[in-house]
Amino acid sequence: MRKKSIRSEKVSSVLIKALGDIIIEEVSDPSMGVVTLTGIDLSNDLRIAKVYFTVRGGTKEFSKQVNIIKNLEKFLRRRLASRVVLKYVPEVRLYYDELPAQAHKIDMILEKIKDERAQKDAKQDSQE
């Protein structure tokens, strides 16, 4: 993993705040669900911003929600241009962040293993 420069970190912070504000204030599609921006990764030249997000809502509509959000890329870049002062407004690329869902699955598996061990230990104690 490459080390981020101080400038890159500052620009990332400004961009993710501005993008969050734009989504809250200017995007009003109830079918989109609740969107959380989980991270941003800028290219070395600060011209491409990979923005990671998650959505909460019904799992039935999950793929529809992700597509709606991904279709906002150009809109978000245009709105960023009016909110941030940068020489170049980065191209916004949106990616669904699977890490929180994977972490939840791992937590559930670990909890199940813990419960099974506790039951096994209790069973052994009762036999002694």
C-alpha cells in the first residue's frame, strides 16, 4: 500500500465531506436507501477519486440501489466542481464496499463457533 501525501489526505477529506453533503442535500431518491461513504482513494495526480460506499435498505432492491448510486458519478463530479476549489476536479468512480458485509459474516461465523464451543464445554462438564 502506498503512503499518502499530506496533500492527498487533505483533498480526500474535503472531497468525502463534500460528496456526503451533496448526497444528503441534492439527491432525493427514496429507492436509493441510506448511503454511507466508507472511504476514498485518490490517484497520485489527484485526478481520479475512487469513492467506496455501502447502502442500507431492503436486500430485494440491493442491485437496483447500487446501480442508482453508480449512475451518479458524473452528477457528483459536476456538483463537486461548484463546491471545492481545486485545479482539477477529480473524476468520481463509485465502488460498492463489500468489507462491512464481509466483516459481519465473519463475526457471525465466529459467534457461531463460540456458541458451539460453549455448548461442547457444557456438555463435557455435565458428563464428568
